[in-house]
Amino acid sequence: MASSLKSKVAEIIFGTDIPAGRRFDVILIICVVISVIVVLLDSVQRIADQYGFLLRAAEWLFTILFTVEYGLRIYAARKPLHYIFSFFGMVDLLAIAPTYLSLFFPGGQYLVTIRVLRVLRVFRVLKLAPYIKEFDRLITAFKASARRILVFLLAVATLAVLLGSVMYLIEDAQAGFTSIPRSIYWAIVTLTTVGYGDISPQTELGQGVAAVIMIMGYSLIVVPLGLVTAAVSRPPLGKHPVKRCPSCTRQGHDADARFCKHCGARLASSD
């Protein structure tokens, strides 16, 4: 009896191939979204003053529901420890922990916005798992470009230090360049084309240097994007360009094939 109940609970909670499992995940995602909205509204002072009690009651209601759900997941999991220390297991735990911590550390309940990560379960509900492979490919591209991007960032940081030092010499404290670190801050803001405007050069020479830095900033944005794009478009390790027959357009030839095995025409490599 106990084993059948456990298997039924596991089928509903972890399964998405049955209507009950899909409904469970959809309801869970809706509850997660509503609970995050409750926390966001509670952080608005005007709303909290009027509806604070209702918002806190709703937050505790969702926390209790998620606690029961977390306990059921541990109960129904084939390997409870594997679930507890998995990505979703840690997210599920972090989704309920802040509310309980708020009893000892006021304000801790606002950390429950991490619950929004639980919406990632929509990948299972909507059968979007195949797109995870594309995500893995993007992560691989970032890893392949990591060293070049790091060297680029170090070069930009060095450039920001030099430009900030130059601007410190050109401008005076009345313009806001009171120290080299503050001047470096201005150089970073200008290089990244953010432009807060809290500090701005007043002399003609300083404005000329600022204009050059702004133009450089637009150029610098393209470099990391180009590195990642090149890594993404590059064939994965162990893969070779697809051999496509220009005559019959069939694929599936060996990497070293020179002639089509279907019609005998000479092959040409293509993307």
C-alpha cells in the first residue's frame, strides 16, 4: 500500500507524460509566479501599509504549500539525497528557507524571489528539453572564448586606468575629477557608453578626449560579441563540415569522402 502510494505521488510530482503530472507542474508554476508577485508588492511601502497583513499571510500560505511539496518530493524520490543536492532540489529548498529565516532575521523574506528559478520547470512541462542542447552549445562557446575575453577585459581595464589618469591631469576637482579612482570610474562609464552624467569634462581638451573614448567604446562592444559568435559558428570538436553532394544534394558521407556514394559526383564541403 505504501509503495503504491509512493509510486503514485512520484508519478504526479516528477512525471509530465500524464495529465495529472502536467496539471501539477502548471499549478506549481502559477503558484510560484503569484508568490513572487506577493513578495514584490510587499516591498512597496504604500501597498505594504494597506495590505501588509494579507500579503504576509499569503506568503506564509505559499511557504507552507511549497514546504509540503518539498517534503513530498523527498518522499517520492527514488534517491532522496540525489534530489536534495540536485539543482532543482537546492532551488526548492532555497524557495522556502528565507521565509523561515525571516523569523530570526527581519527582511530575509525578500530573498524568496529566488523562487522565480522554479519557473524553469516549464521546460519539462512544455517539452522544451531539446533546446537545452542549444543552451549547452552556447555555454561551450563561452568557455572556448573565456581566455580571449579575459585578455580583452584586462586590456580594457588597463585602458580605463590610463584614460582615467589622463583625465585626472586634464580636468580639475570642480568638474568632479577629484581623484584618480573617480576619474577611472568616469572612464569606465564612458567606455561602456553608459554615460551617467554625474561627472563630465569641462575643458575643450577634456571634451575632445571624452569624444575619442566614446567612439572607442562603440568599437569595444563588438569585440566580445565577435569572439562568442565565432565560437558558436565553429563546428563542435570531433565534428566535420557536412559533405553535401552538389548533384543529388544527399548528405551522410564520410568526412574524407571525395565522391558521392549515391550518384558519383564530386563532393563539396558546406555548412
